[in-house]
Amino acid sequence: MKKLFLFFVVFVLASAYGILFTKSGNVLVSSYLEKKVNSNPTSNVRLKIGDFTLTPSTINFEATINDESYLKVSGNLELFNRIVDLKYDLKIDDLSTLKSVINQDLTGSFVTSGFFKGNSKEATIDGISNIASSDTKYNINLVDFKIRDIQIGMKDGKIEELLSFANIPSIARGTLNVSGNIKNIDIQNLDGAVYVNISKAQIDNDVLNEQYNQTMLSPINFQGDLNAQLAGKKAEIKSNITSSLADIILEKFIVELDKKKFSGDYKIDAKNLNKLEDIFGIKLNGSFSTNGNLAYDNGFMFVNGLSNLFDSSASYNLEIKDKLLQNFSFKMDNAKVEELLKTLNQPIFSTGTLNVQGNAKTADLSKLDGFVSSKISDAKILKDVVNKNYKQELKENVNYDLTLNTIFEPNQAVSNGKFSSNLLNLNFGNAVYDLKDKSFKSDYLLKIPSLANIKELIKVKLIGEAEIKGEVGKKENVTYANGKSNILGGTLDFDLKDNDLNATLNSISARELTKMLDKPEFFDSNGNLMLSYNTLTKNGTVKGNFLKGSFIPNNFTTIVSQITKTDLSKEVYNEANLNSQIKGEQVISNMLLKSENTQIEIKDSMLDFAKNSIDAKLSSQIKKESVNLSLKGDMNKPSIAFDVKAFKSELIKKVTDKKLKLL
């Protein structure tokens, strides 16, 4: 039995030797390896072994992979003592073809060569590579065939090629230098340091715009350093990235590698907001800086920070999970309105103090829940800036305060606010903005204590006060407004859609209307007016009719009474019709008044509100007499001229030689 066992052992060893270390055995092993690799139907790898020579003391292995890649290994070995002294040479033309073998999604080519020396207890790998077109050297020490420490040096690597190598869109190009000395790679007891330097780098706008749906046009240059100290289970990172957009600094950034969590301090400093125009879509001015803490734990990212935005004292906190913003809160105290306008590249037409605070539980529009409260106080609209930039004629600065409170609901922002000034007051209690269809509607209450104070805004001098209540909004790209008011002893109703305004004045007093227009009172009646006007072209029409009207006694009625022996102020005009054309600041009117004894007609009269002038001709039939006259000059004090040929009165002959004042 013992002899049989010894024979069996000898037979096995001889067979193994014959398979492993003889020429025919090497051919058999080569054939097996090729068949094993090439038989995988899901693999794109095709292995062709050109030479496989294995002896107890040497090895030579040469193989091609997919015709264009190769692996070469040669050198001395002592299999039974497990000692090797080998040289290797590897070239992979297309790493993507090895995905099924290495279980990594890599692209591009890879070339490396080096030496593998040592035994089962301790060994070293010394090699070089041109990964990412770099000059890379590496040294790896193994103990019991496990990696103990690594030294690596990469010089002049191409960032764009390294990103492509990792199958990441090449959004940047530049030069990368890496120096690493990891004395212990055990994740439980790390020891070492890694230094990274980025230089001459630039964002590839074409790739960035395509991948992230941006419209970047200006070049973004950047450079910087990263230093990572490895100790125990943690890595402490410091980084300073300088770019043409902003500087980003990470201080004492601790990464707990075994728990996949990190936290640390950051600072962002954008010295020229002009360069962010491509990102935000608007031109910005000035600078911006913020600093705070950034942390990641169990799928949540936490960010908090401070800022001096708009010369304020500002703070913010937010959380991010699954790339979705949630639990966001902020507060900004004592910001300057003038700095806000400066940053937004607007004329600095106002000063004041802005305070804002708010929060939102989620950025998911369908689940919105939060609020924003804003207040501008001790504010002033600067007349000189407004007049210069907005073609106004303010005589004094406008003092104002503004409060705005917004509540966020699913798909909606609901606001109320109040604007108080020495010119007018505006309140709204239910302004609703639909974040889904972009529609907006709001109620409003406008109070103007003195219409005379807004002359420079509306370009017409008015007397009295006004209070208008209505609704404004926008839906399906149509902007609209409507309103109602008790005014001039009657009511006002108007409707504005985009640039088209339609208004109706019902049962108003003609006397009150002339008072509001700051013109001399000459007619007393109640009637209706209808206005159709385009705010863009400044053209429109006015139609009106007045009932049971009468002239108010004045110089005009006195003169006519002396001429015709008829007192116009006693006449009752049961019909008074008005038709006017508005052309800019000029109004061309036709009017007809009828009473029992008189008929007065005005054709193509011209009122020019820009010049405050009048040019009108009246033809009248008073009982059996015809009286024609013209009015010209200042609207408040026009001159009257009678047609002498139409009337032969001795009184007219006496008065027509000189200008008569109508009122």
C-alpha cells in the first residue's frame, strides 16, 4: 500500500511537471487560457497567446489582446520558494473592451511597464506609465501579497484625458501633477499624504453647456492645490482653487473614509460678479463672498454659512438629499437697497434698509411649504436719478416704506404687501403666483391723498384725491388690470389688457371733472364718459353725453347775455354730446349742446396738454341770432374773439377791437 501511494505521488508530480514545465504542457496551458477567455459570449476580449514558456526557473509570456493590445511578462522565478524577479510590459489600446473582465467602466488607452521582485513575504512593484499623457512613476510594496504602501508621482498629466479615462465628460482641460506617499493603505489605519496641483486649466464650455444645459460663453480659467493627510480612518483635506469666476477654499475638511461622511469649512470669494453673467443670465456688478461649513452624512448634505451680501449681515442653512434642496432657511439684516441695485446693474434710484428672512421645507414645487418676509424701511426714491434714467420730472425725493410677506404652498406663492409713500399708498392682500403655469393675479387698493402731488408721474395736473380698488394679473402671456372707484360724484370702471385700456365714468359731475382737471368751472351737468386708449401708441377716443346741463355764470355768459339778451346760465341743455380723438398729449374734440332756445356746436377743437393751450371755434344759435367765436391761448385764461360779420350789434363793435377774457 505504501508503495502504491508513493507511486501515485510521483505520478501526480510528474504529470504536473509535464503539464506545466514542458513544451507540450505549455502549449496545452496556452490553449486552455485562450479558450477560457474567448469563450465568454458577453466579452469583447479576444486573447491570442504568442509565446508561453514556463520552466521551474524562468517564464516568458507574450499575448495580444484584440490584435492591438499586448501583455508581456518575462524573468526568473522559483515557484517552490515563491520568489519572482519579473519584468512586465502592458499596453491596452481601448480600456472599454475590458469592462467585463475588470468590472470598471474605463475608456481610452493605458500603457505601463516595470519590475515585480520579491517573495511571498515581501515584494515590490516599480513601474512607469504614460496615463493621461503624463510621466508617471509608482512604487508598491506588498507584504504577504497584500499592498502595504504606495508611492506615486504623476507629472504633467492631462486633466481632459484623465476624465475621459474614468468615463467622465471632459468638461475641463489642463495640467495635473500628483505626488503621493501612502505608508499604510489599510482603511482602518491609514498613514500618508497626497498632494495635487492643477495648473493652466480651463473649462471646456462646449462640453459644459451640452452636459449641464448651460450657455457659458466666456472662458473659465482655474488653478489650485489640494493636500490630503491620511491618518487612521480619516483624511484631512485642504484645498485652494483660484478661478476667473471665484476662489474656493476648503479648510480642515475631514473625510471619514469608513463611514462615507465628511465635514469641513469653506470659503467662496467672487471678486467680479460680471463674469457670472453667462450662468445667471443677467449682468451683475460688484463682489460676493461667503464662508461656512459643509457636511455629508448618511445621504444628507448640510450647508450653513455667513455672507456680507449687499453690505448686510446674512446667514443661511440648507440640506440636500438626492440632489433636491430641502429645509432651507436664511436671514439678511440691514442690507442696503443701493447695493442691491448696484449688484443688479440698475440705476441707483433708491436708498434704504432691507431686511429679509424665510424658510422652505422643500424645493419640490408640488410640496412647497415655507415663507419669506421682506421689509424696506427708511427708504428714499432719488428724484435726480429717476428723472435722468426714466424720463420723469420729479420735483422732490419720494420717501417710502415697503413690506412684503409670501407664503409658499404647493405650486404657489401667496403674498400680501404694503407700499407707503408721501405720494401714494398701495396695498394688496392676496397676490397669487402659480409656479406651474407661471400665471399671476392679485387684488390691490390704491390710495392717492393728493392727485396734485403725482403731476410729474402722470404728466397732467389734477386736483383732489382718488381711491381705486381692483385686480392685476398675467395669464397665458396676457397682462391685465381692472379697477373701480367712486369719483367725481359717480363711479369709474376700467379694464386694461396689455396696452389696451377701456374705461367708463358713470353719472359723473362735469363740474367736479373741471375741478379735478384744475380748469375754470363753466358747465354743470351729470353724464357718462367712455374711454378707449392704447398706452403704447398713446392714441384713443373719448365719447360722452351729459344730461340737463347748464352754464355756470361767468364773463362768457355775461357777454353773450348782453349781446343776445339771453341768459345762457338759465338755459337747460337736455342733450350734450362729446366725441374726442386722443393723439399723444393732444385732444381733438367735437361737441354739441342743445337747449330750448340755444344750440352750441364745437368742431375740431384742440387741447394741447403739453403746452396747456386751447384752440377752439364755437358756432352758436341763440334764439334767432347767430354768434360765432374762437378761443385761443392758455387753457386757464383763453382769449375770445367774435365774428363781427355774423353779428352787427353795436356792443360787438365796441368789444372786438380788443381781446376779451372769457372767464
